[in-house]
Amino acid sequence: MTNFLQQCFNGLVSGSFYGLLALGLAVIFGMLGVVNFAHGAFYMLGAFGAYVLLTEAGINFWLALVLVPVALALLGTLVERFGVRWLTGLDPLYNFLLTFGITLVLQDLVKREYGVASQPYPRPDALKGTVDLGLFEYPTYQVFAFAVSVGLCLAVWLLLTRTRIGLIVRAATERPELTGALGVDVRRWVTPVFAFGVALAGLAGVLAAPMRAVNPLMGADMVIAVFAVVVIGGLGSIFGSVLAGYAVGLLQALGQLYVPELAQILTFVLMAVVLLWRPSGLFGREEARA
Amino acid sequence: MRKTAVLVAGALLLSGCVGGPPKAGGKVSGDKIVLGVLNDQSGIYADLSGKNSVEAVRMAVEDFKAKYGAKAVTRNIEVVTADHQNKSDVAGSKAQELYDRNGADVILDVPQSASALAVAKVAKDKKKLYFNITAATTELTGKQCNRYTFHYAYDTYMLANGTGTAVTRQGAKNWYVVYPDYAFGQDMQKSFTTAVEKAGGKVGVKDPTPFPNDNFSTFLLKAQNMDPRPDVLGTMQAGGDLVNLVKQYNEFGLRDKGIKLSVGLMFLTDIHSLGPDAFAGTTFTDAWYWNFDARNREFADRFLKRTDTRPTFAHAANYSAALQYLEAAQRAGTDASDDVVKTLEGHSFEDVFARGGKVRAEDHRVIHDAYLAEVKPKSAVTEAWDYERILRTIPAAEAFRPVNESGCTFS
């Protein structure tokens, strides 16, 4: 029983990363109608950002946790202003090409500079060792990553449901034209939302650095699963995407435990089943956005 | 009088070193030998082999020219290179291109087993030489062997035989093996199971893992909750997955819980990426180590000057294979494939990479000493890249799969 609970917790830790990434993807898609294929590359940049700050400037994990998302928000702003914005209203394929292209460029730039081998990143001293969770011991760092992820997801949820900004963003997501007609400048919110989504990916990257391999391909490996997560949760549904993130993490952990041979495809089986049963995802709206 | 004696003695010595003139001159096609290096130059194997392997091959060409001077079978030696992107179809077509368009006499390196086997087929069809260095599959010298293909540095049998046997004999009888669920991982798992059982241990549980995978917690937790608890966790992961697994192995503190870590395939670059402390005490099999003795070190110093990094065993093996190919062409006095193959088969040699080296005529496995190595803790590391302690030299004759088990018939 303890073993089972431990494995469930494992899955939730994995899911924390899916959740954070899916959250960013979902807000971006909701507001802009753009599937950001560069999300994995931004996650990778987040991890590398932490690594570079530590090795070049001696800046520790805690500061990186703040600085890197800010830097990525700036990068996101640039990408939105000078790239994504120009393609609104065109076939979604153009934005797919743009963001996918950005992925390739970022990956190769990092490869050029740091090679393909993984870079070392130590755990912060305060989070070394294990912590007693009552039923079992668990590595402190992973508990921390889980807590940060849950905290952030809750904060974003509160922001969206309890504040005026959230109200505008939600309204703009649902009916951009109508919101505009009510006198809200929808376009003003597009850039900040995009930047925010990118910053979340960067934050997930910093969180991943101490426990995962930091290399140029880490995002590419991750993003496939995250797209499956977003499809399961329902494109554009913020709540659904986050929930699906944790659910997929859980499914993978239990899959690896009980049917290791099938663990790899379980996520995609779930995706296929969900698509057959509810084509717009578990929490997606019935109508698809153009 | 004395002066003349010294001169004569010197001349004799020199001629002894040089090994006399080639048997026949002018038989080199196009009066040029072309060495083709086909490998991964931007993907996961780019650091452990990649462009620096091309540099190692260039070093071999320079050394060969310096050694033979005007007596070389040809002074006109070219190194060409291509990136196969770890895709077997690309590898196959690039190999054809290298042989046909670039006039390559031999192809070197080719990491990734599926690509390696694709190139072996091309070599067989074109009747051109092929030295595989960075791929692990024993198929190259097994059922899919051919007259023109040689397997140079290592293979799954050698890794499993070295590590599995040694770690089991050290007292870790009960193994838990995790392996990535694709050809290399499955091969390694089988080889390890065989080696462990032969040494009197057992593989209690073996689990395939998704590939690629960034969370191994499930398997690590499973290991610590097993009854009886395994003595050692054998991981067949490579590259980024290996780094993920080891980071998490340390986080869960399995070493303190009495579960040792044993790694199937590890390159110097892997230790470098996590730092030695993450792997400290891990036993593994290495084909070559740069700081093993003065001779290796001298090569590593030259390599460092040109590339800014220390050589992995793949780099050294590329150097050695290029050199041995050129030496064989020198002995044969030609670059005609069949003649070169003939002088290679059964040939015994010794160079900076291959100690006790021999090209087995029966299956074209190039055998040489292998090394059982242990990762040093950071406190014992005295200079950059100096991560390994060599525990034992595994003599060439024991290190590789016996000929009678290979199943190679050259048909």
C-alpha cells in the first residue's frame, strides 16, 4: 500500500512538470489561438539559463528561479511582437512553422555552444536529502518541485477567476470580438499573456535542472508528452490541461510499475480514447476555434 | 671510425623502424587513399565521437605520413566526412555516396546499431572496407557479418562480460536490471543476464523503460521496496537518460540503502556531464582510458591541443582504426579491398589504443585488452577529465565473445 502511494506521488511529481508546461500552452492557445511548438525549447532554455547563471556568474538556484522566468518573459515578448503577431489571422500552419522553426534554431544554438552532452547542475543545499512525509520518505527536492507546481497552478487559477485581469483574459479567450466591442482593448493583453506562458515554461526548466538531464534535447523529448496532455485536457481549457498534466504523470508512473512494456504508449492510448469519446478533449469546448 | 659505426647502426635502426619499402608501388587507385568518417555530428553521439573523431583520423594520417615518409604507399591521403543523423536510411545512402562519389576506400566510426548494420550492407555490396567503432551490436560480427566489415572498439558482449562478471564476483549476486526498450537496450539486457548468471549471480527482475524517459523514480522506488532487496541496480541507459537515472538514483539515496549502481555503457563524457561524485564508486567496462599510462597520455595531450578536450575511447579507436587501415594498405602495397582484407585477417598489432590487438580472421572482431574501471570520487580527481581508476586489465582473449559463439559465416 505504501509502495502504491509512493508511486502515485512519483507520478504527481512528474505531472508537476507536465502541468506547468500545459498551463503555459493553454493560456497561450486560449488567448492567441496559437499552438506554441517552441514551448519545449523555452523549457530547455529555462534549464540552461539556470546552468549559465550558476557557472558564469555564480548566481544560485533561488535567484535563478526568479531571474530566468523574467528573462524568458522578455524573450517571449520579442517573439510575440516580431513573430507571432504578424501571423494572426493567417492559416494556423504559419504559426506552426514559425514556432517549430524557433525550436530548431534555439536547440542548435545551444548545441553549438554547449554540445549535446548533459550539463551538471547541483541541487540547492537546503533541498538535499529526504523528507519524511508520514507514510514514506521522499527526496526533498522533488517534494519542493511538486509544491511549487501546485502553488503556481492554484495562483494562476485564482488570478483568472478572482481578479479583473483574469476576467478580461477569460472574456477575451471566450469571445475576443465581443470583449472588444465592450470597450476592452484585447490586443493589449496578448503580449503579456504570451510572455507569461513562456515564463512558466522557463520556470519549469529551472525546476527541472537539479533533477533531470540538462541538454539541448530535453525540451524536445518533453514536449511530445505535453501536447498529448493538452489534447487530453482539451485545447484552450486551462483547468483541463493542468488536471490532465497530473493525470498523465500518474498514469505513466503506475504504467511503469505494472506494465513496463506498455508504459511508453499509455499516454497516447489515453489520448486516442479521449479523442474518440470527446473530440475536443475532456474539458474542451464543443466548438473548435478557427 | 666510431662515427661511421654510429651512422651505420642508426641507418639500420631507422630502416628497421620503417619496415622496408612497400612490396609494390603505384597500385593505389587514383593514386589516392580516401578515409571516410561517417558519424553523428549534431545529435546525442556528437560529443563522445562526432567531429573530434574526424580530428583523430587526421592525426592518424599525419602520423602515418611521418612514419613512412617517401616510402608510404601513397602520400596522397584524404579524409572526408558525413553526418548520418542517427538515421539508418541516411547512413546507408551517405555510405554509398562516400564510396561512390568521394571514392572512399574505407568508412570509419558509424555510431548507433541500426545505422551501423545499414552501412555494413553497403560495404558488402560495394566490396569496400568498413571499420565500425562506436556501435555496440554484436550482430556486426555475428549473423550479419561480412568479408569487408570489421568491428573495432567494443560491443555489448564485451561490456556485459566485463562489468556483469566483475560486479557479481565482488559479491553483488542479486541484480535488478533496467533497460531502454529498443534494440541496444534489449541486447545489453540479454548479454548482462548471461554474464551475471555465468558468474553465479541472478537477475531477479528486469524492467524495460520508456525511451526517452526523464523520470525513473518508479523503478528506483520499486528497487528499494523489493523483497529481497537487490544488491545492484544495473542500468543499460545511455546519454541523457543515463544522466536522468543517475541524478534520481542519488536523490533517492539508493547507494546508502545498499543498492549499488552498475552502468552498462559509459563514456568519459557521461561522467563529465554529471561530475564524478554522482557516479563515484560505479564499476564499468572501458575500452580505453586516456590517463592509463604514459603512452595513452601522450596521445591525449596531443589530442587536447587540437580539440580542447580529452579523448573518449571512441576517439582513440578511430585514430587506431585509421592507422591500422593505412598500415594494412602499406603492407599490401595497394588499396584494393581484397588485398587489404587479406593482410588484415589474423594480423596481430599493438598501438596506443589496442594492446594485444588482433584482427580475428573468423568473424572480423578486432580484439584487444579491455579495462574494468571505477569512477573516482571528486576528492581523488587531480586534474580535469581524470575521472577513472583502472581496477583490472581484461586480456584481449577473455574480453570478447569467443569465435565459436559468433555464428558468423561470411555467407
